[in-house]
Amino acid sequence: MKKTLLFSALAALIMAGCKPEPYEEIGPDYSLTEGMTGTWVLNAVTQTDQTQPVPESVDISDFFQDDPMILTFDYTSRRYTVDDPGAGLSFFGDGGTFVFDDPDFPEQLFMNTDDGNTYQMSLTQMVRPIDNRMGFIIEMSRCDEPNITYNMDFNRQ
């Protein structure tokens, strides 16, 4: 009995000595939406034709290289402005407001132009204040069917 009790106590001491140290804080959490604040320059655009049996994509970035779209977002006021509409794709008017589907874990961005249009975009990545890239996918429809999508990639200016 004493041997069993001694063995159990020894086993408990060994097990207690093998406990991992608790993890320490590695720093503050970054907001996944406040990083939108800033000026963004269109870097790359891929256009995909969704009407084909196998969707076909074309990189049309060269069209925008000499005159890229420039957007400025202000997270505090939830407003955006189009500083330069660029060579094309002038979806967003001169400015408007924006909201996320979920401020904690955003997947969708809704941009409401000042002239009354609303665009829903899928975020290709969440934007933290430390990130220098942002992207979203805009899906254009015709007759309520997906027609063309634009995958737009921006760099922080």
C-alpha cells in the first residue's frame, strides 16, 4: 500500500513538473477593419468572364498602370472619396460611405455611392493598420446572373 501511495505521489510530482508554461501576450490585437483608413492606389486588376462554362480570366492591369484609380477611406467617418477615378472602372462615383458585414471578422464590404448606387464586394484579405495591401472582388450581374467579376488589388500610398 505504501509503495502504491509513494508511486502515485511520485507520478503526480512528475506530471506537475511537465506542465507547459502559459503563453504570454504577444501584443495588442489589430483591428481587422480600421486598417482601411488611408489612401489606396489600384495595383492590379483581373477580369473574369463568368458566362463561360469554364470562367476565363484576363489580367487587365496594364490598362491602369499610367492612370490608376486612387481611393481614400476614413474608418472613423465611414466615408470614402475617389481621388482619381483612373483609366476606367469608375464604379464608385466621387465618394460615398462604406460598411462591413461584420466589423470583427469582415468578409464583405458595402460601398454606397453619393449618387445612390450600392456595391457589395468580397474582401480578398482583411486590412489591418500594418498591412500595405488591400483587395476585393466586385461581381457585376446582367439579368440577375453573374456576368463579370473584377479582382482588384490596391497598395497603400
